[in-house]
Amino acid sequence: MATTPELIHGYLSAGLECTHLTVNGDGQHFEAVIVSPAFVGKRSIQRHQIVYAALGDRMREEIHALSMKTLTPEEFKG
């Protein structure tokens, strides 16, 4: 089964508390805007690690290119 933005959206929302989440892509390259309180006090690399943990093995097996913008709810409002 081909990976779709909707599948990635489902994986992320199941594994991470998100107050805003958008995922776009063409089946190979994806872009996500992820807003989560889990990112508060975390640096960019730590935020990406949280997202990778939520995606688990899918990041290696199904998702080959994911560009992400990770924000706290306060940053997203701002």
C-alpha cells in the first residue's frame, strides 16, 4: 500500500498529542506542520526525535522523505 499524507497524519495523531497537524505530499516526499505541547522547552533536534519516535519504524520502511516544521502551541499562535 502506498504511503499517503492521510496515513502519515493518522500515524502522527495516534502517537503524538497535536493541537494542529497538516501533512502534504506526493507519495514520496512529504511536508508536515506539527504543533504539539510535547515540544515545549525542546530544541529542534529534540522535537524531530519526538516525531520520529511517534512514527517508529515507518520512518525507515514507509516514509522516505519528511520535511517538518515543529512548533509549540504558543509559537504557532505567535
